Amino acid sequence: MGDINVQDDVTAELEALTHELNRCKKGEPHVEQLIVESDNVMLVQYVNGRPEPNEITMQRLKKISNLLKCITCAVLSCH
């Protein structure tokens, strides 16, 4: 069994979030407010601005931030 790479998990979830926010922006489905729940604590912390992410993660967060300008969104931990 291999080691779990937390950063890879966060990267995958950031990409999934970006994909879904792009769909919402295009009106697929049409939403004005959105609540995103995740059991990935690092993802939630990064999207909410803490802790400071590495450069690759920061680039993905900038894309998400631009998409969130179109949608009222809350990203919550669901533990």
C-alpha cells in the first residue's frame, strides 16, 4: 500500500471544484448561491484563505476565486 499524498488529493478536488463552478457559471445548472461541502479539511482551508498554499495550488485557487465572483458560495467542512 502506498503513501497517501495529501497535496494530490487537494489538487484533484480543486480541479473538480473548478470544473463544477465553470458549469454553474455557464448556467448548467443556474445558481446564484452555492454551498460546497467537503471532507477534505485542506481544501476547505485553502479556499477560505488559510493556510498559505504552494504556488501550484495558489494558481488553481486564483481560477476558483475568479469563478466565485459570479456566484455567492460558501465552502464548508462536513466532518
